[in-house]
Amino acid sequence: MGEKNTLRDLHGKLVVTKEGKRIGVVKDLTFESKSGELIQLVIKDPTPYTKNLNLEVTNEKEVLVPHNSIIAIGDFVVVSEEDFA
């Protein structure tokens, strides 16, 4: 099994596209309660760039990034725009 990342590891990390466009900062994660599977990242302070993307937005103006779009987690969380659906 691969390396595991905890919420503490992800919280506050900058989320960027693989092209280097900033999305925002990880505020929280959403999980499926029965399986524990990660569903999405909750992004606070979304950048204006997110308005061009097909992403769900909460009433609190937080952007929801689907987990399947995550490519890499390091100093940043890198996501693929092609996987936003």
C-alpha cells in the first residue's frame, strides 16, 4: 500500500492544477461514512480561476474538488482539471 496522508498533512496545503494554476487551500476532507473512502477536498479561499472550472461550490463559497482529480501530494496538492466532472 502507498504512503498515507492524514488530514493534518493536507490541511492548509495549496491546491494547484498540473498546469500550475492555483485553486485554493485545503480546509477539510469529505469521506463516505461507511467505507471511509475520500470523496472530495473542501477548498477555502478559492482563487478567481475556480470560476472557470466545473466545480461544486458550497453555500459558504468553498469549492469542492473531487478526490479522483488528485495527481500528487507533496508541498502542494496537484489536481487534474480534466478529472473535474
